[in-house]
Amino acid sequence: MKIDLLVAEIGSTTTVVNAFNLNPRPSFIGQGQSPTSVDEGDVNIGLKGAISNLANCLRVDDIEYNELIATSSAAGGLRMTIHGLVYDMTVKAAKEAALGAGANIKYITAGKLRNSDLKKVREINPNIILIAGGVDYGERDTALYNSELIANMDLNIPVIYAGNIENQEEVKELFMGKKSELYIVENVYPKIDELNIEPTRKIIQDVFEKHIIHGPGMQKVRDMVTGPIMPTPGAVMEASQILYGDIGDLLTIDVGGATTDVHSVTEGSEEISRILINPEPLAKRTVEGDLGVYVNMHNIVDMVGKEELLKELKISIDELETMISNYRPIPKSELEKSFVEKLTWHGVITAVKRHAGRLRYLYGPSGKKTLAEGKDLTKVKTIIGTGGALTRLPHRVEILREIALNNKGNELLPTKEAKILIDNYYIMASLGVMAKKYPEEALKLLKDSLDIE
């Protein structure tokens, strides 16, 4: 069987391959999966297994394809360290750019680096190091100092400089002849209260694609993958941004086994922007590493408390303990599904509240003053569920409806009017990487998966 385009999602444990035809009309053909083969030293083994499984699912002898592109979160995904000047300014801007690109941020520093920081960076051995610091034509010394220290480490790790533009030539000189490949991009924080994260986000993904083949088990990936490779969370953000251009302000929630990722694309309301303490990006991603429903299931159980879960599920302590002891990645019985739904509910509500901003009230001689901090989600028109839990659980729509109903009054959450959509084919990440070359086709397929006319 001949397929126009295969998109592989190379995960830490599973590799999924989605098949698409682009002509005469974009269409989703089917899906195959196989264990990821990083431990064998060659992810192509898992890729070939997933393609074979796809052939079995489609009941054909073999699969031929014109193109194969991919997203990857294998081997720890895109690991980054970030080094800026002031935490709430340049560091925050650099962090937003990295998270939006799909990074797994392992270490953050503000101010001048110390020997202990450099030791930590060596231990982490990140895929990319990002240096920021200083508004344009402002403070120069910290970013230069940090750049010199990182250059002198002479690591075989790409470095992105996204700080004060006055330093660019000196930074180039500092890295001349070093093992680190240097990339210089526009300042992520060019003026006070102004974020400029998109150029850095794009260069992070370009650098990831260029250097991912040096990761464990990934050395032969270019033998099969013919097009772009993106970090999987960055691909979900890309799909969200493509869809935002068509339907407006949205929130995408991806509940996984280890983490819950929240992506928002919204400018918020003018009313809130006038009282916002610090600027927020149009497209924002947060990662809650303690809110997974499989690997981190115990974290959610501990956060909620067993007493509360007993009341919600209306079961005995023995039943709950047995379910926790014999917990499976894919629930089978109705009770297991109810348990995972409760975990997902708590994960969603907690993750979105951490992502969203809130109002603060200050009292002084002139009376009460209202300020806002964080991301304003009040103008979100659409809430999208993706990931295993929110595309497969029976009450996934009801779980997402609960977001608006759990507002304590001062939280900048979506309203009850927000429409709930589900990524029914579970292909949002695949379409994000597809959009780099085929944006119109990706948008059409995404709207099909979400049942948007």
C-alpha cells in the first residue's frame, strides 16, 4: 500500500506511526505502534515495528511511503538549561521560549554563574544551552560574563544567545574555535515588559532537529526520517497556533502518563492587560511534571488524599488499595476507568490553575487596588483535549467542562461558554510537525479530528 506521508511520534516507551494521504484530499489513514527501541541503540527498530503494525492494522502486506517525518520525546526529549539576568524578566522570557519550543527545562539561573552552576550544567549534559540577559542597549556585563564561562567549558553542546544585541559580536568572539556551535538570535526581552520569544522558539526547534541525531539511539534516525523532526510538546504547540489562526483563542490540555502539559494561545482581555504586572506571551506552555496519570499516579493520589478518593469513587479502602497496587497503563474495568477519570480530573484542574493567572487585591491609603498576574484565559473560546486520557476516557468532555466550574472567583480561567473539542484521532502532535511543510493540509486534518465543520 502506498502512503503519501507517515508521521512518527518517537516516545520514551512507545513509537506511534500515523499515516496520511494528502491528495486529492487530506485524510487520516490509520495508526500503528511498537515499543521504542532506544535501549537497543537504534530507534529505527521501533520505527520499522510501528510501520509493520500499521500494515497489520490496515490488513495489507506492506507499506510504502513518499515521506516520513517525526516528533520525538525519547531519551529525555529536548533537555535545556537557561541562564539569564533577572528571574522575572529575561529569565522568564527565555523560559517561555524554551517551553513553547517543547523543551524539558532542567536548570535555570539568574545573575552571574557560579562554579556550582557550571558543575550542574556538566552533570545535566543538556541538548541546548540558552543564554539571555539585559534589554537591548541596557546591562551588558552579566550576559558577557556567563557567555565567557560557558564558552570556556568547551562543551560539545549547541549554545543559543538571545540577550542584549550590543553583545552579539563579543559573544561570537568568545565562542570562536570552541566545540559549542553558537546560534545568535534576537533578544527575547528587548525592552522592559516586552517579550519577543518567537524567534528564539523557532531557532530552538531548528537546533533540536539538527542535533537530535546525536542523542542515544537516534544516530541512524536520518536513514528513515526524510523530513523535519520536532520535540513532541513543541509540535502540539505548533498545531495549537495553526488552529488559533483559524478559530481564535484556545486552550489545549495534554494529560499523559508522566506529565500534564497545558498550551494556551490567547491575548486575553484588554481589561486584564491594563492591570497585568508582567507581560505574558501570546502562546504559552506549562509542564506539570508531577501530574501524570500513570508514572506519576501516586503523586496525584497523595495530592488529593485517599479519603477524598474514597468519597468520590464510593468504594472501600481495600478496593482502592488493590487498584493502586495493580494499576495498569490502560484501564480495563469500569472501576479502573472511573479511577483514572478522577486522577485526570484532578490533574486537569490543578494544571490549568497553575497555568492561569489570577487577580490580586492590594489595600493602601487610597483604598483597594486590583492587579493581575499570570496568563489571562478569560477570552478562551475553545478547550481542546489531547493525549491518551483525554482522547479515550468516557467522560473526557465532562472533565474539561469542570475547568470553568472550579473558579474560586479571582482566577483568570475560561468561562462556561468555552466550547469543548476532543482530538478524536489523537494526531495533534503529528499535525504540528506536518504543518511545517503542509500547513493547509495539517489544519484541515486537525479540524477533521476535532469535528470542526
